[in-house]
Amino acid sequence: MATNLAIDPNLLERAIQVSGERTKRATVTRALQEFIARREQRRVADLLGKLEWDASFDYKAERLRRK
């Protein structure tokens, strides 16, 4: 999908330098991927302390069962 964006040239140049990518497109793609990954990680981290732990669950037995 073609998209025209007005991006601060100084910000884009810095992102290129920091990312090590060679093109603007690759830099923006990587930035979006990292942004999405960070947000998804935050959602998982928000669950810490909110889930109930089942002390009887045997994860080793589950691994053996799948083979």
C-alpha cells in the first residue's frame, strides 16, 4: 500500500543511523515492527499478578504428553 507521510527529516535521519538500516522504507518498517512488539509485550506484562497460578500443574508432564 503506497502511503505518503510527512516525517521530520531529522528524526528519520537519526532513526536510520540508530537502526543501521540502509533505506528510509526499511527504517520505517523496522520502527513499526518494534513499536508493535513493544505494545504487545506491554499487554502481556500488564497480566502479571492478575492470573491465578495452578500449583498442581505439571509442565514437565505436559511436555512428555505432546511427544
